[in-house]
Amino acid sequence: MRKFEPKLLPLHVGSVPHTDPLQACRLTFKYFPQIPTWPQLPRRTFLENMYVQFSERFPGVVLEDGRIYVDRTQDLDPGLEQLYVAYLENQLDFAAISADYAAGFSRFIQEASVLSHPLVAVKGQVTGPISWGLMVVDQDRRPVLYEEVLADAVAKHLRLKAAWQERELRKVCPNVIMFVDEPYMASFGSAFVSLGREQTIALIEEVLAGIKGIKGVHCCGNTDWSLLLETSIDILNLDAYEYAEALSLYPTEVRAFLERGGIIAWGITPNSDKVMDETVESLVDKLHGAMNLLVRKGIPFEDILAASLITPACGTGSLTTEMAERVFELTAGVSAAMRRRYGA
């Protein structure tokens, strides 16, 4: 039922602290040779901030003084019309991400096209509509997601960004995994976020609908996991180092997700200075503990193993290069140890 067999392979989330795109690409090919991810380089330039990176051609968007916002005092109608025409006609080039905004992406395409070994898949990522729409505000600092027309435009804009990216990645590998990154889902249901469940699912589904291949969602905090499991995703990526117990509170939803071919990407390597105190062995033990939380809820261990990827808890863009490479080394090491133990 699955779109591909995960086999406990390693995967990384996206961002790295490096500023040289070639160095960053070689790092991902070194530690994640089966499923490499194009690297986001937020320290290279403000344009690679995870919200700015996918903002090109959004109606009324302004970048100034290290800030991104939508100026609603402008006439947004021409820009909205262009966006909706591109959406209705599936004009993916409208959503192209330029090299200035994603140097790692363009370099990744070049490097991946000349690799000497076959790939299981390649991975891309786009910031999700909930996180983008809550973090990008208007001129009065009101999140654009709270304005109905702009909320719809955000989802359609990001859908095109994901679809364009997937098309470009298919040029180097037919199997593409596209992740929708939703860190702000950790605030869903809190007093700080006024969003209903149906609206949230509809916005995320709008973006997912533009992805033809393997669809994933990444959330690096605690959230209502039943909501994300209710969407059409194929992969759920969570911070299993900190929040595995929270996922185990939804055994019925997890079981249904696995039964329909879903995959859990266990973010077992911490993306903090804690990583310097961990070893492959300690993280393997922690991963078994995380999986056993679900086993105790009646989900067979073999079913979990067969539906698992190994990842860092989140991106490494905020770490030192030394720490980031330690995260990658341990993630690859945990994957290798698990594969040896269980014959993946």
C-alpha cells in the first residue's frame, strides 16, 4: 500500500548552518545517500529564511530591514489575479524559486544529476500555509492567515511552489518526497492561535493537492497529531526525541494511518547542544522506547519498523556546523544500526 518502502533509511529536514551551497550538498549526499534533501541555507542570506524563501511573487509582499510583511495598503488585486490565473492554469513557472532565494536547490539539482549511484528518492520541502500565514503579517502586524482572501491565496501560492519544486526534482529522480513544514502547528489549539480544525485541514490539503508523489508533513513541536494524521499525507515527521509520548496518545489514528500505508519519520536526533552528549547507542535505545510507546497501545512492533524513517528532530540551520554534522552523523548511524539489527 505504501508509495515506497522506507526501510529505516535516514532523511534530513532541510536547513543547515553552512553558507556554501556545494559544501551543503556534499554533506547531504554523504550522510543521506539514498534519499538526499536539498539544503536550505538561512545563514547565507535573509532570502533563505524559511518564510522569505517561498515568498517570491506573493501579492503585496515586502522585504525590508530584515522583515517580511504584506502591505495591504497596496492594490493587491493585480497580484491576486496573476496568482489565481497561474493556479487555475497550473502555470508552475510562475512559482519558480530563484537561485537568490534557494542557492542550495539549484546546486542540488546540478550535483544530483551527475551522481554515480541510484537514488531511492529525493526530498524537497516548502513552508506550510499555517506557519507561513501566521508568521507573515500585514503592515499592521496582523497575521495574513486571519484575512480570508489572503489565507486562500497563501495556500494556493504554496501549492504552486511545492508543485514547481516537485517537477524540478523529478528531473534527477522519479521518486520525489515533498514535505510541508509546519512548525507553527505546535501552537494549534492555544490561546495564541485562532484557527478552526476544518480550516486548518483545508489549508494544508490545498498545498498537498499540488503534490503528485509522496507527501509529508513535518512538525517539530507537540500538536494535535490526530489533525495531521487526518490529512492525506504519506509521511508524518515528528520530534520523537521530545514528543514521542504525545504521539502515543493517538493510537487509533496512528494505527489507521499505518494501515493505509502511512510512514512515521522518527526525529530521534536532537537539533540542540544535547546532540553532543548522545551516541548512536543511546539514540537507538531512545528510538526503541518511542516505538514501544505505540506497541503498548496495541500496534505491532513489526508494523512500526516496516513503516519507519530516521531523521533529526528538526532542521539544523540554527546550530554550529560542527553540531549540525554531528546531528547528521548520528542520524545516519542510528539508521545503519537499526537496519543491521532488523535486516532492513
